[in-house]
Amino acid sequence: MGIKVAKFGGSSLCDAEHFRRVKAIIESDPDYRYVVPSAPGKRFDADEKITDMLYQCHRMVERNRSHEEIFAKIAERYRQIARELELDFDVEELLLETSDAIRQYKNPDFAASRGEYLNGILLSKYLGWDFIDAQDVVKFDRQGSFASEWTNEIMRDALQKHERAVIPGFYGSYPNGDVHTFSRGGSDISGAIVARAAGADVYVNWTDVSGFLMADPRIVKNPRCIRELSYRELRELSYMGATVLHEDAIFPVHKAGIPTNIRNTNDPDDPGTMIVMQPSEHRDDGQVITGIAGHKNFSLLSIEKAMMNAEYGFGRRVLQALEDFGVSFEHLPTGIDTMSVVVADRELVTRKDQIIQRIQQTCQPDSIEISTGIALIATVGHGMTSAPGTAAKLFNALYEAGVNIRMIDQGSSEMNIIVGINIEDFETAMNAIYRAFVKD
Ligand code: ASP
């Protein structure tokens, strides 16, 4: 028998009907030993997430105003779940205590964490499993950085004492015991932490989509689902904007060599996406690329100087100028007498002129120019390393679609080709690349 850890997102636990689906999933496989829930999410488009309402409660308390009206809406959501599931415990007392504590502690993290806390208690009652409070087993240091090794020890010891348990996501505590949360969407991280400490065979992340798609469905119509993805490919794709999983949820499981399976609570028979350490040999019938992702709003800083290549330290001085103004760069394609630096627009807003001035002083270039309105598209896949002609196919697709390429960068891993194009061409380029590599 193996061990599985399941995390259910907010939309998977938004009402009693979804709790029933979750229970059916958990009970269908005895390997599920630990479950990490989010707070109830939206039931319909115009609905509110419990976490958002809890932050609102805190804002009222902070202004010395009553949070009761908002809390009443929160309480009603939990009350309704408990009633419809016929849970046999005093939910009213728990809600009252929670409301009082939010008022007393006046702490935004504490308030926000109660969404997962209450949901965790309800789910543990419904499954008949033990409840482990994340406050006791997930630790942050005094500066608020996640204390991974300390947590791993405490969590491992705690899990060993419980055959099956529910551990709420999203929060933990400082060394002094005060509640602290991860950033929004952080229950994904909690799930990965539990999976690592449990020595799980797989971390199953249940959400409301059937895994990762090969491209953003708002841009490419009906993109295929990615069945298998390596952690490295995932990192490259999420860095470029593909989102399903919280970025920091990768590290604990990757480190422990545990695969992550993204599944859809509303379509539990779909195998979803498996995120693995190494790509399997026969993945996706020889599909060369795994996914495409992109981001808009970059600037290209182009620097020219004759005989730049003969000058020691030129590149360092350019990068030093960025570092001095706290700007990080994305790519650094260089030519013989040219060097370009790709930087996100938001990094440059207030510091553009100062950086240019500094480069002029320290590098004395022949010219320096900034072009804005650049979009980056990453085409990612392990298959690309062994398939000759991949770059040709990609560039040809862009040429045929009439897209001008402003920059090219192939990572040294050879599993990612990034092109910089004009923002206006973003949608056309994404579709052209997708169609060139994916045959329906
Ligand atoms: N409930 C938290 C949020 O809305 C954490 C999570 O759902 O993962 O961000």
C-alpha cells in the first residue's frame, strides 16, 4: 500500500455538494492518508471567497468597526455545509469563538487563516478523520520565511501519530506560535509540505481543471491537456505565466522526488497532469513540445559599441548598473558589437533614466536604446533537445504568420526557446507556434 496526500482547492470545497464529491474521491482509494483543504471558494462567478471576506473582517476590526455583518455571511456558508452534511457537532460554538478571536487578535494573517481552519475541522468531522492544526506543525522563522527543515521534522512526527488526518492549508506559525500565512493560493504549498513529510508516493492536487493545458485557452482555442510534465518544464512554463499551482509548491515535493498529480474534482476520472522528476521515455507519442506560455510588457535595452568583444568587463558593467538600481533582468542575448537586456516594464518604471545614465557613464557605448512593447513567448519541452529542426519549425511558423522576431534566446538546457516579439503579435504568434507543433 502506498501513501497519497490530497489537497483540495477552494472551488473543490465551496459547498456541501462538493464536500460529498471530495469524500467519494477520498474513500475510493485507501492510500489517501492525509488531506489538506483550502477555504471555501466561489460557488458561482459573483460569489465571494471566504478568504476575501475574512480579510474584510480584519479591515473592519482594524478600524474599530464591527465585523459582525461580514462574519455573519461567512458563518452562514459553514453553517449551511454542516447542516446539509448533517455533521454532528456544535458548529455555532466554533463560529462564535472564531469571530471573537478575529476581533481580539487584530491580526490579518490570523483572520485569513480561519477559512482553512474551519474548513479543516468540518472536513475532518465529515470524513471521521483526525484534525491536526497547521499552527502546530508548519513553521516560519521570525522574519516570516518558511522554515522548511524545522517544519519537516515536526510535521513528520505529528503525521506518524495519526493514521489519517486533515491538516488545513495556507497557514502555520512563527516561532512564538502566532499565526502566519503563505501568500495567496498557499494551500498548494501546505499540501506539498505534508506530502514530503509523509514520504508520499504522490501528491494529488485536486482543483477545478483537468491539469495543465499546452497553451492559455483564452488565446489558443481548445488546447490539448499536458499528460506528463517534468518539474523543470513546469518551472519554465509557470515562470512565463502558466498558472495552476502556486510556484512555491514545487520545491518540497521536487526535493523529495515525489510526483504531483493535478486532477479535477468535477471530473475525477480524468487522469489530469502528472508532474514527474524525469520525463518518461514514450511520452505523448513523440510530441516535441510540452507547452507554450507567454508574458507581455517587457522592454529591450539594446547597447551597441564597436569592438565591444575586446573590452574586458563590459557585460559586467551593464549588469552592475541594473543591480545598482535593484533591477533584475530576464534575458541577455548578445551579438559581436551589441548586447541586449530584456527587462520587465514594471522594473523600469521609475529607474529607466538613471540606468541609462549609469550605463553611459560606465560603458560609454556608441548607442543605447530602449524599445518597449515587447512580449515573450517560451516554447518548452524536453523533446526539443533531441529533435533536430525544432527551431526551424518555430521560426518558420512565425515567419509564415508575419510575425517579426525581435529577440531569440535558447536556454542552455535546450528545452526552452524564448522569442521576443511585438505585443500586437502576441496572440497570432502563440497560435502559430501551437499549430506548427500540435496536430489535431
Ligand atoms: N484560501 C487561500 C486563498 O484564497 C489559500 C488557498 O486557497 O490556497 O488564497
